[in-house]
Amino acid sequence: MADKKIVEAVNKVLEESKKLDRKFKQRIDIVFNLKNVDLNIPQNRIDEEIILPHGRGDDAKIALFASGELAAKSKKDIDLLIKPEEIGDLSSNKKNFKKIADSYIFFIAEASLMPTIGRTLGTVLGPRGKMPKPVPPNADIAGMVSNLRSTIKLRSKTNKTFHAIVGSQDMSSENIADNISAIIKRLETKLERGRMNIGSIYIKTTMGPSEKIVLG
């Protein structure tokens, strides 16, 4: 059952989003402010991937580096296929590849291509936290992609304030609240003092005002 206080906060931001009458579907973001944690120490930084129980509202876009059989059988499941012979061109035109890197949330790759990708495109993908996940032999590619479509990244780097998507305005308040609870629980497990290291939590729509979440 969804946390009542979180549901109430979600209801408020959804009501505000209706008043704005935007001509596009707004996403819902969660914003964390940490306290009493030194993020200059690498092991204290947050870098998590979380499968949201009710999805992101809009599926994450997936790009695949692959050839042969894997490329052929994956076409219907992915958004972009990058063949091995295209990697060199992308490497020589980093400006174009940066646009691709910013347009796709997750990259996956045939395992044998990983060294080449790291050597040629790692300088673009690495800083964005988008180095490809290797596809194991005989993997259920459809299942892998399906999970990634509902996955969000939670990354703090060195900034104590960071955000992540929790859903979209056309989702129910209860489902968004469940997503929020899943993210908070994961974050608490990664902080040395758990909830005590969370200074504040806010949620907001793309264009609307923020609403504070008060945890029970």
C-alpha cells in the first residue's frame, strides 16, 4: 500500500500541473538533498540503477551495439542499432555521437565489442554514466530491454543535490508514490547513516513548483 504522506505530496504537484495546462506530458522528478556526507570520497557517491515498480511513465530509450544474429533478433526490441562498422565513424565525429549519447538512456553491447567501444567512445559515454552493459551469450534480450525501459539512474557525483525521474503526470498518485518509496529505500541502503543522511526530499513536475516530502 502506498505511503499516505507521499501520495498527498504527489497529489499536490499533480493538481498544480493541471493548472499550468501545458501542451505536453510533464514528468515527475524527485530531488534529494543529502547532509553530513562527504561526496568527495568516491565510495560515498550514489550511482544506482533502480527498476521502478510501475515504470517511468515514458519508457527509457535503448541503443544496442551488435552484429549478426544478436543484431537481427534485437531489432524489434530496441530503439537504435549501432553496427560494428559504424563505431569508427561515430568516434571520428564526437559531436554527433554526443547527441546520440544524450538521446538514449541506456546502451547495451555485444560482449566482444566492449573493448572497442571503451577505447573509441568511452570518453563520451563514461562521463555520462552510459558505458554499455554487456549482453551475455544466449541472453534474453527482450527481458533485459524490458527491465531497462523501467529503470532509472540515481547518481550524485560530488553534488549533494541530485534528482531522478519517478513517473509522469498521467500515472496514478499511488503508482508514483510506490516508485518514490522504492527509490528512497534503495538510497537509504547506500548511505552510511541511512535516512539520517537525507536532508530533504522534494518532488516536482517538469514546469511546476516543488512539494516537500515529509517521511514518517
